[in-house]
Amino acid sequence: MTKKNINIEIIPEKVNFTIDASLIERLGRELVAKAETAVAELVKNAYDADATAVTVKFIDAKKKGGTLVILDNGRGMTYKELVNGFLRIASNQKKKNPVSKIFKRTKAGNKGIGRFATQRLGTELIIETKSLSDKNKKGYKLRINWIDYESGKDLSNIKVELNPTSLSFEQGTSIRINNLREGWTDTKIKRVFRYLTDLTQPYYLSDKVLSSKSKKNKFEIECLINENEVETELTSSQDVLNNSLAIIEGKIENDIGLVSIKSHRYKINDINEQIQNKIDLDDEIQKKIDHPNINFKAFYNINRKYKDYYEGYISKADYSLISHYNTQKGGIRLYKNGFRIMPYGEKGNDWISIDKTNDIKTDEKAYVPFSSKNFIGFVEIIDEQEKHFKETSSREGLIETKAFEALVKFINEALLYGAKRVNSARIKEKEDSKRERENPPKNQLAGDNTEPPKDNPESKNEDEINIGDTIGIDFLKVLATIGLSTGEFIHEIRQFVPSFKNGLKYLESKEQEVDSKKIIEQLKRNFNRFRGYTAYIDSTITKANEEKDLVSLDVLVNEFGNLMKDDLETHMIQYETELVGYDLLTKPMYAAEWDSILYNLYSNSKKAIFRTGKKQRKIKIIVGKNKDIIFLEFLDNGDGIPEKNHDRIFDAFFTTANKNDGFSAPDFEFTGTGLGLKIIKDIITAYNGEIFVAGTPEEFSTNVRIELPAANEREIDKYYG
């Protein structure tokens, strides 16, 4: 009798997680959105290693495939530090050692992003490093081929080369990134250098820098371009701020916001005026640690007003230099523990809401120039324990805690106080001068004949959205009125948010019955949703005053997901993003237009999902670049759009909204008017783009795809250079 071999599958009692190698590529994209950020993270690592000098060199990098070298004279890495630190994902070394060994610097790098930054920039990484603390006094060479980390492979099975080697330098680290994924033009490299020089706090702005207390503890950045063996060094801009109209400085001391205004031009010397009664921080945190140290300094100037403000004070040549510098560098940057936090202070980023009110009409019937371009300055936060001010996971901005909101309010009010103080001094000067010349009756004294800023006729009708032919003037007036009312409502509702939040916090701290606790939890969830919506609308309204700028779609969709987080969780909607390519920048557009686009698509998707009654609810946004086209796909697994309606949905007043879908207002169904997609289409076509219903992956039912021309190098240099 023949015996058969029977294979019996033995199932182990315990199993462990495995990690797909493509995680490395995904982390590189998601944690490091911009090439500038990637280079900055590597420079931060040099700072953390107690380097006093770092050189960034671009070699034959104009075309894709070049080389980037970052060399520092820091402590270097031992074999143990390479293996247990650099090669270990999610290592807690920074947490265990929050300050550097020699200069006791608060470490600027975070979350081990440096290694993913190298993957973001190129396909091959070579690290040569030498540490004087290494017992063997040897250097080491580490080589990683990022192409090996592809989907389907197990991360733990991919080996890297790590060998001892002889190095020419005594100590330090050389990071060489070969086969760069993108071409780096001269203008792009200069933009990165300016980014790097702004990265460390500009010492000429402040004499209170707490993160660098001695000459030995300096940190200098050099940037070189090596093209066809010809090397060029980039130099930084000169300081042109000494002739500013006013210097506005502030600090938070014992929870009190104080501001000082100094103006040689107008003979102002106001010291430590109280601006805000209290800067509240979380009660629990206050008990455990000291408050963060906060200072700010801003130089105030007026553009295109030489005769009114500067004549007799400085020459026209010096004024032209200031005006140009303000236009290019205008904004308030934010530095935490000596390092810059992006994107605060970038063009179009009005993080302290000073552009929202624009020029302000005062009691003296004068218009006070008040916008981002009128200020050059910084906010300095020293929060070594990072208890109050923490960065987001994308390293783009801070988490908007109560402490952050209080900081923003303080800076806004302090700058406004300074601008008004300069204006009142100017008015007094004009009155005194006129009184001396003419000695007129008091009732004829003119406060200020400055006219409000007029619209630039050249900008009229630029990329204008023409929907009047289908909607009607009267209805447009209704929409405009609703917009104004919404803006006023959001502005007023801000003052109630802290009260609601503190009330809920108080109720949570008290003993409650089970049913009461459930109700409080529900109120808390609804309040968080409310905050998310109001924050989004507030952001949109604020951006309505901004000028056109390049829009980074990858940053945009991440911000959108963060703002809608509470609403997504409440409705149990799975939200996912996917990025295809790098430098996902549109041509100059209004940021508020994109807020409107995403919110409309989101609202439509929610209704479509709930009409199906599905428990598994999905929304996905794919953003990518294909040659000179930027695209965004908004997908959901709702009830879909019949093919016959694929074109009709973009017509005015066409709507499939159902009164019973749970999202319609009882009296006026604004989101169901059939105008949302029409307005989106008009926005997109105004920029020579397209919007259409595209094919969908298997798990989705609808895909609205937007295609727009991508920003070219000339535009990137104009707006970011």
C-alpha cells in the first residue's frame, strides 16, 4: 500500500508584525513635503551634533541626477550611534537626550526625519562620519540604495553597507546624496540658501537670542554651487532695517503681554505698555513647568509713501532699498528654540491675521497701513520641554493649542498698537506743522487726507470668474451678503470659543453620573466639530484679502484633513491622501479659491456617502504632477454620479441634493443650490484648467478630477525668491 505525503500546516501560537519596505518611501513623502524642508532637516542634524559650520554643496545639480553634499564639523557618529540611532526607525534618542552634549543646544531635529529627508532628495545615500569619542578612532562609511526599498519586500530583509574607513577630517559628518530626484536650477538653489539662512534665528534682529550665548557656540551655513567643476559661493542679503519708521518689541512676562515702541523718525519711546491682560496656558502644565520664554521684534515700514513718511528722514535711494526689502521679505517669522518654524512668515501666510483687516480706519479718519508687507520681524519662543508649542507631524507649523492662540492674539494686538501709535505721531506732526505755517482755526485742522487704498486698474478683471450670465445679479448680491454676514458671524463667535471650552473642561472635572458623562462627551465632540468648521471658514475669509500666490497642493490637502479631523471622526469617514511627484505647485491663484473648492467637494461627498447608508465611508484625495500639469482627484464611495450627468453636474442650478440626506438646512439649502460645482468650474477654467468626472478605483464610486498648469521656474523664483 502506497503511503501519501500529507503536508500539515503548523500555525504558530504567536506571530509578529512585518513591515513593507515601501514604508520608507511613504514616510519620505509624508514627513518631508518640500525639498527645502528636506535640506533644512539635514542642516538641523548638524546643529544638533554641535557643529559650528556646515557646508551645503550642489554638484552638477541643474538636471535630474546630480549630487548634494552636506558636510559639518560636529561630533560625528560612532558605530553604535549609526546602528542604534540612524538605522533605527522611531528611535527615541532625541527624547532621551533633548540637548546636545557640548553646547547644550535644544535639539532642532525631531522624529528621525533626517534619514527620510535623504530619501526624499535622491536615490543613493553615502554617509562618512568620524567621532573623537569612538574608542577605535575610526571613521565609518554607510551606503544605502533607496531603490531597494520597494513594495513587496520586507524591511528587515534589506541590508545596507556599513564599513570602517579612513577619512581626511578629524571629526564630523559628510552626507552625500547621489542621483537627485529633481533638477536644481540656480534660482532654486538660491531660494534654498535663503531658506537656510532664515532657518537659524537672525541675530541682527535680536539682542535677546537665548539659544546661542557665546561666540564658540556659533552656527554658520555656507552654500556652494559646483557646475562643470566651477564653484560659486552664495552670499546673504545685507541688513537694511536700521532706517525703519519704528521698531516694535514685545514679550510675555508673568503671563502679561508687554510691548515697546521706538521711533527715531517720530520721537516715540514707549516702554512696556500692557497689551493683553493674560496669556493663559493649560492649568495642568502650569503646575509642572515654567512658562515658555516669548519675545518678538518687528521693523515697521510703509511702502510707496516716501513723501508722507520718509521725506527729510532718509534719502530716496535708502527708501527704495527698504521698500524692495519689505516687498521681498515682509512678514513675521517664527523661531522655536533658535530654529525657524515654517511656513510662518512666508508670502501668503498670514498666521497672525494682520492682512485680514488690511489698512485700518482710525478715529482720526486716517488709514493706517497694516499688512504683512509692512513688517519684517520674528517671534522667538524658548520652550525647551516642548510642552506648550509642538510642531505638527508634517513639520509644517505648530499645533494650534490654547497657548498658540493666545500668542497669535498678543502679537496681532501689539503690532496693531505700534502701527496706530506711529500714525497718531504722524498726524500730530502734520497738525503742528500746519499750525505753525498757517495758524488756521481749530475747526479747519485736517487730521489726515490720506485716501484709502484704491484698486489697481491693471488688476481689474484679471482671471475674473464670469458667472453672471447664468446666475443673475440679484442672486449674486444675495451670495455676497451671505458671505459678509458669515464673516461677521465667525469674527464674533471667536470670543465665545474659550468660554465654551473652559465650561466643558470644568464639567469634565466634576463627578458626574454615567448619562451625564455621555452627554458631556457628545457636547465635546460637537464643539470640536464646530471649532473645525469655524476655523476653516475663518481661514477662508482671512485668505480673501490675500494676493495671488503659488499654491502647494500637498500642504493644502494636509491642512484640510487637519481642520476637518473632528468632523471626519464624528461621521466615521476614513480620510486618506496620496501624493504623486514633488513640488506640487499651481500657477498663482487665490488661496481662498482652493478652500472653497475643497469644502464644496467635501460637502458633496458627505451627502453622497450618507445616501448609500454604508458603514464603511471613504474619502481620498490624490495630488500629483504630470509634466507641466498639476492634478487633484477627490474620490468618495458614495452613491456615484450617473454617466448621463457627468457633464450636467457642472451646470448652474443643477443639483441632486436630497432634502432627507441629513445635511440640508430646513429653510435655505445653500449647499443644495446647484452652484457649488459651477463656481468651482468657473474658478478652474479661469486658470486654463479642466474639471471633470474621471474613472475610479474599485473601492470608490466617484472621482472628480481637477487639472491645472503647474508653476514654472520663473514663477517660483518670482514668488518664493
